[in-house]
Amino acid sequence: MSRITTQEAQAWAEGTKLTISALDVNLLPHIEEEVIDQLRSAFSDTANWVDQNTTPKLVRTIISKMYVAWLYDRTYSEDIVPGQSNYATLLQANANMLIAGLLAGTITLPEETSGNDIVEPVFYPTDASSAQCPTFGPDGDPSLGPAAFSMGMRF
């Protein structure tokens, strides 16, 4: 089963030039694997992304853009003029930008968690270091020593 639908791919195709009635089963698996392999270093559970229901929406968008870019270039390969910007090049560049953002952590997948997730700050009473009169804890953590100042102190 593919990770994208024909509707997701058609959304990125120029309607008057390319109508996608079925996904190319010879091309799509290669595009999907290329995208997933690039993201594997940032997301530990890419093995679970096996179909449209388990693959995050942004990843499906990236696969769709890459697929349409390659399909468009293959369909109109005789019309491509070197050095000119065409629609397939723009789609591919945008998909690569999204991959780079996911790998750098500047773009996140709401459906997924990675090793680079932001951790919520910890405050008193969970973290005793911010208590009014903290003391050294059993683990000898020096941050739990006496406070230099606090909100209740007068200067």
C-alpha cells in the first residue's frame, strides 16, 4: 500500500498539463523510500510509516511533491530547457527544503516525536532548586543549595 493517495499527488500537479488517475507503482516506492530514508536519522519510528494512515501528513506532502516533480519531469523531459526554472524544479526544491527543516528541527511533525523534542521546564515543587529555602538533596546536587535571593527577600 502506498503512503500517498492520487488526490494528494494531484493537488500538486498542474491540472491542465498532468492528470494523475493512478499512482505509478514503478516510480512511487522509490520516491517514498528516498524521503523516508532521509528522515530516518531524525525520527526513530519511520518503520511504522507504512500507509496513508500511519505516515504523518507533512511527510505525505513531501512524498507527493517529490512524486509529482519526478512524474512531471519524466512526462515533459523533451520540453525541459537547461537553466530555466520549471514547476517540477520548484516542487522538488520545496520538498527538499521541508526535509532539511525536519532534519534541522526547525520544522516539526505534530503527529510524531523525535529525540530533539523540547522539554518543558521544571519548577518547584517538582524541582526543589527553586524552593524558598532549598537544601542539598540526597544526590548532592549543588543546585539544591541555599538560594542567593528569592522573591520574598528584602534588599
